[in-house]
Amino acid sequence: MSTIYRFEDLECWKCARELASMVYRYTRNGAISRDFGFKRQIRDSSVSSMNNIAEGFTRYGRKEMIRFFNIAQSSAAEVMSMTYAMEDLKYQPKEICEEIRAKAFETKNKTLAFMRSKM
């Protein structure tokens, strides 16, 4: 197994980046684009996951690193939760909500796996 020197090389960060891109793409148009509070919350959660992975990776102490990775996986879970509201409010079709939810779940799991490998 090779050493990772950049957060950009982490699989969990790449996945979180895809999640953020997906969330922004699917909140750009329609009724969801006019619900500013909802749109901001789901976008902030998706970007939070990505940014906390980056920040955690650059922390010197293991305990601090774990704290940021924990926030990152929690932010991915928040995106998952919000997709249910997105579906219930008919902001996106069920299939799109499931696609976002699956990517958020993958992000959460990859983040947890990396975090556990460092514990």
C-alpha cells in the first residue's frame, strides 16, 4: 500500500467531490432552486463533507484528524437525510434522490473506512 501525501488522492475525498458536484447540479433548476434555505443547507452539507476530509487530512494530530473525518461523514449523512425531504417535497424525482443518497452513503462509508484505518 502506497503512502498518500495529498488529500486529493483520498478515495473518500474524490467521492465527496462527486457528491458536491451532483448536489449542485440537481439544485440548480426548478422549485428547489427557489427554496433558498433548503438549497443552501444541502449544498453546504455536501461541501462540508469534502472540505472536512481535506482539513482533517492536513491536521498533524491523529485525534484532530479523526474529529474532522467524523464531521465529514456526518455531513454526508445529513445529505442523505435531506434527500428524503427533497423526495417528499417533489423537488426531484425519486430516482435522482436515490442517486444522490447512494453517493452520499458511499462518501460516508469511504470516509468512515479511512477514519477507522487511522484509529
